[in-house]
Amino acid sequence: MKKIIVTGGLGYIGSHTVVELVNNGFEPIIVDNLSNSYADVYSWLGEILGHKPQFYQIDCADKSAFNDVFKANNNIKGVIHFAAFKSVCESVAQPVLYYQNNLNSLLVLLELMNEYSIGNLVFSSSCTVYGIPEGKIQVDENTMLQKPNCPYGQTKIMSEQIISDVADSCEIKATLLRYFNPIGAHESTGIGELPIGKPDNLVPFITQTAIGLRDKLSIFGNDYETPDGTCIRDFIHVTDLANAHVKALGYLGKQEERVSRFNLGTGKGHSVTELVKTFEIVTGEKLNYEFVPRRDGDVPAIYANADKSNRVLNWTCRYSLEDSLSSAWKWQKHLKKINFKIKL
Ligand code: UD1
């Protein structure tokens, strides 16, 4: 079995990827400091998988602790590096925290990969690297990168640059996966998105409002230059996104270039209002929402050209927007049913 270290493996995308890795014959080794995830996710993964993968509760920036993971495991084939802070607003308020956490953990990881001669890295990047796209709002991997307008986005651009420099200088090959907007939950309803505190992201805010944990959804801005005035995003089911990581590992084995870059989106853009309406239709729930002024740092409109991922990784999305929203709603109802205490 191929051992893969998955940093941030108890987070939202990380946990769904752990499931897909096991389903595809890999042995994930989870490294997570639980700074933005619940320990319960580990038990839930055990229920879905029928066994518990190895889990180390450590911080990737702690080199000595992280070193022990590499020392204890022979034959590690690669690393998927999810562990990072991801709140745009928080990064504006606490830039040092973001640069320190996101860059230090990556640097330690790269040092250890080099020391233990582990040559395959899949990195969680983001469409934030495209900033506010000039010209077309459907971006491909050759679209010029723009300065992101928050420290979180900067850490993604800087991480991509660091990885490229390191890959040029040693035996590491890397795949940079640029995520659009992951939503939805695993079809077992055993795991899903579970933010700690008030959600920054749209869909958990919607489902928490619909279930009565929040009064109303604020839609940030309805005066953008888009057909209905609200922002446009590319919402992708988290399981589709997770599957792309399995494909990326397969591709790394034969990848000729030192670093490859892939957009992971559906290739379709939907406005925030469209998403809300679709949620109401698929769930039959009436959502309480209001339009409020724009949120600082929001990109008006962006969606993926995912042709390269479809072609080179042989990867496509299986789930529709309706599937994604219906699974997100099932997940929120499941949390209520098991009386899970969400940290609000
Ligand atoms: C942003 C980044 C993404 C990054 C993610 C990390 C861009 C284009 N995207 O996602 O790369 O990985 O942060 O968290 O920079 N919205 C509301 N009300 C809410 C919440 C959100 O109206 O309560 C709107 C936002 O204004 C936005 C859309 O919903 O237009 C999506 O927001 P969100 O889910 O936070 O994701 P992004 O900001 O697109």
C-alpha cells in the first residue's frame, strides 16, 4: 500500500480526500494539529472507512515533532499538504499569524521531504492566486496571476513560488492544485464542512441559517457588474475535489515537468443569488437573507476553465450544484440529529 502523508487531514477537504485515498488503495497518514478541526472527525472517518488511519496530532511547523512522523514510517510515497489557515478576513486582521503558519509549515515540510528523499508533493492552492482577473472571468492555468488583496492569498502565491524554487533545486516534483469553491458533504453524510465559529464561507452560513443557528444570511453586495449584481463563483462538490488529489498523485508518477498546475472547478459560474435560490428549491427550505454592502477583498466574478485537469488528469466532476447543496443540507440536519455541539 502506498503511504501518503496528509497534512490537515481532519479538515474539510483533507478528510474527504482521506476517504478517496483509502478507496483507491492508498494508506493516508494524517497530520493535523486540530487548530481548525474537530477531533470527532477522526472517529467519523473511522466509521466510514471501517478502520482508523494513523493520526498524529502535531503542528507541521514543529520540525522535531513532524520529523518523528517521517522517522516512524518507511516508504512514504508522497505528501498532500492541506494544513493552512484559510480565512480571508482573519488574515487581514492577523497577517503575521498567516505568514508564520502557512509559510513555516510548508518550509518545514519541504526540508523534511528533502531529508527523507520523498519526491512527490500535492499542494492545496487556490483560485485566489488569480486575484481579480483582468479580461475574461473564466481563468485557465496560463491566466496571469494577480496580487491577491489579502495576506491569505499572498501566502498561496508565495507558497507556489517557494515550491517551484525548491522543485528546481532538488528531487521534489510538485502539483499545485488551484481550488475554486468547494461545497457539499460526503455521500455517507458521515463527514462534511464543519467550521469553528462564525462561518466565513457561504454554504455553511446558509445551512446554519436554514437550521436556525443563525438569524439570517447577509449577501455581500448586489451592485457588482454581473447579471444579478451578486458575485459569481465556481462551486465544486468536495468529493469531486478530493478525487482530483488521487488523480494528481497518479499523474505525479509520470509527470515530466518539475511543477504542474491545475484548476479544480466545474467550469461553470453561478451567482450567490442563484446558489441561494437553488438551495431553496432542492431543500424546500425558505432562507432568511438580506443584501448588505460588499465585503472587503471579494473578487466580483471568477470561474474555472478546467480543461487541462479534465484532459491531463483524466478527471471530471460527477456532482451537480443541486447534489452539492442537497448533501450540504443533509449534513447540517445530520449534525442536529446526533446533537453535535457546533462551536458557534
Ligand atoms: C475565498 C477565495 C478562495 C479561498 C477561500 C478561503 C476568491 C475568489 N476565493 O473564497 O480561493 O480558498 O476564500 O476561505 O478569492 N458570501 C456572502 N455571505 C456570506 C458568505 C459569503 O454573500 O455570509 C459571498 C461572498 O461575498 C462571495 C461568495 O459568497 O461572493 C463566496 O464566498 P466564500 O464562500 O467566502 O468564498 P470566496 O470568498 O469565494
